Amino acid sequence: MNLDSKNSISQLLSSVREITKENKFLDLIKKNIIVLILIFLLVLGTLTSGTFLSLYNLQNIAINVSIFGILAIGQTLVLLTKQIDLSVGANMAFSLIAAIKITQILMSQFGVNIIQEANYVNSGMLTIIVFTIVVSNLIGLLNGIITVKAKVPPLITTLGMLYALRGFAYVLSKGHPLYFTYLQGFNWLGTKILFNVPVCFLFYLVIGIVGILILKYTKIGTKIYATGGNEKAAIYSGINSDLWRIIVYGVSGFCAGFATLIYSSRLESVEVAQATGYEFISVAIVVIGGTTLEGGRGRLFGTFLAAIILGVVINIITLMGLIVWYQNIIIGIIIISAVFAYIKGIRVKKRT
Amino acid sequence: MNNEPLLKLVEISKTFPGVKALREVDFSVNYGEVVSVVGQNGAGKSTLVNIIGGIYTPDNGNIFINGQKVRISNPGIAEKLGIGMVHQEPTLVPMMTVSANLFLNKEHLKNIFFLNFEKMKEESNKILDVLGFNINPETLVENLSLVERGVVETAKAMLLNPRILIFDEVTATLGISEVERLFKLIQELKSKGIAIIFISHRLQETIQISDRIVVLRDGKKVGEFNRKDKVSLKGIINLMIGEKVEERKERAKEIYIYDEPILTVKNLSKIGYFKDINFNLYKGEILGFAGLKGAGITELLKTLYGTLIKDFGDVYLKNKKVIIQKPRDAIKNGIGMITNDRQKEGLALIRSIEENITISSLDYLTNMFNFLKPNILRRSAERYISTLDIKTTSLKQEALYLSGGNQQKVVLAKLLLRGLDVIIVDEPTKGIDVKTKVVMHNLLIELKEKGKGIIVASPEIPELLSICDRILIVASGRIVKEVKRSTNLFNESNILETMYS
């Protein structure tokens, strides 16, 4: 380990520690194997390449992790209620594109044209950001309403959305990508570094911590776990399971909106095909983190770490010089082995 | 306190698709009173208490609490009205702790947002102590035994400080000492002025503990007994079964029974379901199994067929020991079964009748290259369609479109084509009209005459009485009595008495 890398990692860690020192977060780390895996990977990373521990590389990992991680947080809630959301990737593309379209129409009432040279967005940033979150949320709620009220199986509802939203996105944008190069300040979310830590990662941290606190320590959390664990028991206890099943979809939608803002802020562009496949990565992360598909079982903390693990794994593979498809092989193996290990774990527990 | 009873139901009716579950039932219970509701399966007991508990809403009739009309449209409202219910099957979240389940949706809070786990754990310990059970509140419910889950369920209902507590068939899985503890608890609650509504199949105990017994039959209230009246088990049972108007054709065909046992079962046990089952099935005999739901009969039969696996014991076919671990083994050894869910477990509904009949015999119906011979398949199917008189337009029709009775015939044909020695039938005429019932019974008797050994399980005692040569009564997983046709104990009243005591 050379001096440069040592400095970078301690810089990053001390920054993280400074920000999180008030939280019990550090206590939890003590008893989790998933953390050991993470550490193992970090060691593996440093052995693989000298640049692994460079500040730049770690920050890169952090930015990618924040995008997938935020999606996975929403997905965790949905899976905990025994449902699934396959529309998040499409929601990411659609919500931003729709927001831009809405802003364009709104602003043109005031005679302002937000789009120049057919592809460059040059104003209306705040409105676009607000509407992205609003639209992504609404899509999420729509998923929830269709699944719960019309009783369409979650897989089917969100699968249909997956296709429909991409189609809509194409129609709205006429297939052209849009660029934010001239939109002042838009790239803040995806590129700004604060105390050596990317701000988007800080947001991930905050969302993660808030999520963990709510899920584990409040009545809201119990309601969600009960709805997924045994809906009948939840209903008999007076919990409005329908409501909570819809709310978790709303949260998943919110996460998609937030994630797309980070993504597009970083790349300074948005296009119809962006975030393709992200829904599957989010499910993979949730599942690797220990949440099962049966509903009612899982921890947000596991998801939180699993996102980091996945980010590190992908990074190591890239540094090794292997092409992207190797990532898929490894991720596939990890998903199956992780779930196998968890199921074995639960079976052993049940016998004692 | 006015003269109105604590809870009063007036002319409550409830219909489910195709079934009139309750018909203008009046019911009341007072402070500190223990009222039991008894009746056969399907009489309407669970429906009645589910209406009180807010799980169903009545189609007609009114409910009054202390003279005030109320509408109990969901369990939450029932709770608010002080009605607590301990369900037949524990309704708990398996992956959450006992403590979390006890306080589900009623959690103690530390400040506005955060749960107070300590306090909930403390109170959980307290209430579990009161019930006399040593259960760690931090255990996950999925790691508890069935009995412990029932205790948690009861504790949960009691935490609400209800003024009316309903026990819906909770004693089905309890042992003697646990039932004693439960009854002691009920006495304590009674002395505190809590009204108890109790549903149980153990009539002896019910008589012991109740102030009043209400008897339901086919959705109607047919009788009510007070503690002061001399209540006899026979009296209650007679009310439960009522007058039988139909004539039963007795079939005394014992002469066809051979001395050789076709099937011998020794010490067969499956932990949690049945224990030490010993019996012989003779060639040419129809052996009946009678018992309440949960007695273990279906599980016993499924173990003989291989869909469940035994823990101890042996099964002998024609005096040769056989190991049956899956239905394939059973069939290879000559044992066939028609389960009580013919649509899910006996037929491939979207396939044709021909396919359904021939599916278990395919290895016999191939030519030397192992290809299926369509002519043979067709003729085999046709043979049974005519012998069993299966009403269908063609053998290519999908099984889905047949009536219940004809579907049952198809399943039977499947077994017959295979040429099995032992045929097990669980609820042979479930959901089948009266006329076809008789046809089914005649078919089974014909098989008996041909020398097959037949085991029949049915909740309808008259059915067993009309076709069986012998009936074994099963309770709590054990064979408690054997009744032979030749004896004068071979009647409904007697059998029910054994089943319910």
C-alpha cells in the first residue's frame, strides 16, 4: 500500500466517521458477517490494483453505490411487503423526461423556452427537479393502486409499467437525448464532493439511516413488516395493509426519482434508455442484503451494505481489466450463493 | 346496569355463495357467563363468532351491546367494543417476536416516534406469567410449537382487556394438562366478570365448564341448555344430528370378507399427527375411519399413500413389508388413493378424460418401442366410461367440465385401470349430489365384492354406516374404538358420542 492510497482511504474514512459519529450505526457493524465480506473485498481490491484505494476511485464507487443503493432502499420496502417493483429503471428515465416536458410546457406559458438547439436544456432547473420527484412518486403510487386495488399481481403490474414507461419516455422525448451542459448547477448532485465525500453518497447515507431508524424503531416499521409477514394477522390487528402496500410503492417511486437526478446530474444528460436493467440490480442488492422474497423478513442495513459490496465488486472487476460481462457472471453467482446461504441459515434456526 | 345482556344477537343470518351458514340465529351472553356453542362441522359456529369478532358482517339481523345497537364491520371495531378473539389457527406474524406480535399495532412508545421495546418485553413477560407459560418474549413466533402459539394468541386477546372473550376451537391441539390450565384461566376470567364464548368439540369438558350451551345445526339454533338442567352428552348429540328423514339402505355383505389381511399397519406414527396406529385391512372389506377434523385421519391416509412420510412403524402388504415414501411406491405396491381434494390432487382438469384415466397406467399401455398406443388408451378409457357410467360427450372432453360426481368417477377409473389391491378414499362423496352418492357407494361395494380392500374416511357418519363393514374411530391421532357392523354399537349416536368425548 503506497502512501498516497493510505492517505486517501483515511481521508475518506475519517470524513465518513466525522459525519456518522452520533449514530449507533457503528455498533451494528460489529456483529455482521456482511461487513466482514466488505472488508475482505476491500483487501482484495487493494491487492488487485494500486489505484483501487485512490480517492478518485473510491469516490467513483461511492457515486455509483448511491444510485443503486437508493433504488435498493425503496425496493427493500416493497419486497418486505411481499411485493416487487420492476418498473424502477423505466421510472428513472420516464420521470425526468416527463418533468422536462412539463416544465417546458409550463415555462412556455411565460414565453420562456427551456430547450435550446433542440437538445440542450438551459433553464427551469428547480421546476424540473421538483417535477421529477413528483412524477416518480405518482408512478410509484399508481403501481401500488393497480396492485392493491385492482389486485393485479405485483410482478405483472410493474412489468407492464417497465415497458409502458419506456415507451412513453420515447414518445415524450421523440427519442432524442437531452443535455444539461448549460444548466447551471444541475451537475451539483452528481459531482460535488464535500469533505472528500461525494454529496450523493451523503444523501444515500442519510436516506439509509432514516430508513433504518423508521423501519426498526417505529410503528411504521412494524406495520410494514406485519403486512408482509402475515397480512391476515396485520388486518386482524387493525393495520391498514392495503394502505401500506401502496405507500411502499410510493417510496420506491421517490427513490427512482432521486436516483435519476443523481445519475443525470453526473452524466449531464438524460435519454430514454438510461438505467436499463437497474430494476434487476436493485432486486439483486436487496436479496444479497438478506431480505427474502417471502415478505416480512429482512433488514435495511443489509441492503445498505450489499449496495456497497456490489459497487466494490464491480469496481474490482473493472480494474482487473475484464469486460463488463464478467460482472454479470459474478453478480449472478453472488445472488444465488447469498440467497442459498440465507435460506440455509433460516432452516438451521428453525430447527433449534 | 340495565337488564339487557352484555351481548345480544338478534336474528342473525349469513349466506356465503351456495351455503346458508346462519339462519336467523338469536344469541346472547352476559357478564361473567360462560356460553358454549356446539354443533357439527358446518353448523355455523365459526361463522357466528367471526361475526361477533368483526371478521364477517351479517346479511341480516342486529347486534346489541348493553342494549345499544352496534355494527361490527371489522376486527378493529370489535376490539374497541371490548371483544377479544382467540382464533382456531393462530394469526401471528411468524418472523416477528412474541412481544412484537402481542403488541401488534398497539405498541408502547418511548417518545412520539420510537418504540419502547423494554416496556413491551416486560408486559409480555407479565401476561405470559399470568397464563402460566414460560415463553421468552424475544423468541420468533415461527420457532414456537403449536401450543405455544395458541398461548401467545390467547395472551394477545387478553391484553386488550376485553369484556367478551371468544375461544374458537382452541382445544383441538391441546393435551389434558393444557386444557385444565385453560379451564382454570376461564374460571378466573369469569370471576372477573368477563363473558366467555367457547367453541369446542370436546363435549364432556364443555358441559363441565359452561353455564349455558347453545346447539347449532345447519345454521339454525336448535337448542339451549342451562347448567341447572340436567345436560346429557346423548341429549346434546341428538340435537346436533337431528332427525334423519332419509332411509339408509343397509348392506350386510360381510360374507365377502376373506381371512387374509391385504394390508397390515403396525405402530405407525407421525409426530404431531398420529400415534401407534395398528390395524388390518382384509380382502373384500370396506374399512371406515371416523373422526373430527384434526384427528389425524387424512394425514394417516396420506402417509399410507406416500404423500407424507412416517416417523415410526411399518406397513405390510400381503404380509410383505413395504417402504412407501412417495405415491409412486404406493402404486407400485398396489395401493391407490382418492384424496379429499379431487380437483387439485386427483385430476389434471385441463386435460382430457382419456388422459386422466390412463395417466397412472402408461407403462402398461406402450408397445415394444415404449411408444404409447393410442388405440389401447382410447379403449381403456372407453371401457371405464361405460362401466362407471361417466356422463360426458366424448373422452376427449376436458375433466374440468364434468360434474363433481363424474370427476370423482374419473379418479376412481384411473385407479381401477391400474388394477390396485387397496383403494383409499378420503371423503368419497364430497360435494356430490345425493343420487350420485348412492352410485358411488354401489361402486365401492362392487369393488369390495371383487376382493379389493377399501379404506373410506368420511365426516358423514351415515355414509360410513351404509357401506362399511367395520369402522375405526380416531381421536387426537389414535384409534380409540373399533365398531363392527354386526354389533349393536354400529349406529350414528354411538359413534358420535365416542368421537366427541
